[in-house]
Amino acid sequence: MLVRPFVDEQGNEVIHLAIRTASQLEPPWRDMQRIKNEICGEEATAVQVMPPASELIDEADMYHMWVLSSRLPFTLARRAA
């Protein structure tokens, strides 16, 4: 696994996690959530990106997530107002 912290164009801290499995299969969602929790904390927000074809890099069976320094403006759960 690769853990790469960086600062985005707006000055926000982001952590890029690149994950590879021995089986070469995509890790189950629960495993990706566990990895995010163990490395960045249970309350961290992470995203996976499906890029436009022009930006696609598919040279290895690696799975990526970006852990953000703030929450997204949307969620699956209800938030208190």
C-alpha cells in the first residue's frame, strides 16, 4: 500500500491511498472502509474516483482512494441541521 499526503490546488490537505491485493481482485467495500479507518480515522471522509477516459491510467490492479480534510457537501446519512 502507498500512503501519499499532498496539498491540493486549493491548499487542502489530502491523503492518497493506493491499495493492491495479493489476489489481484478489487478489495470488498468493507475492507476499503477498514483501511481508511485504520490509517486516517473513523470520521475521515474518503472518495474513489471514476475518471474520464482521457485521464484513465489502468496499468496495474491498484485501487485508489483520496482522504479529504473536510466532509463532502452530501452524504448517505442524515445530518443534524
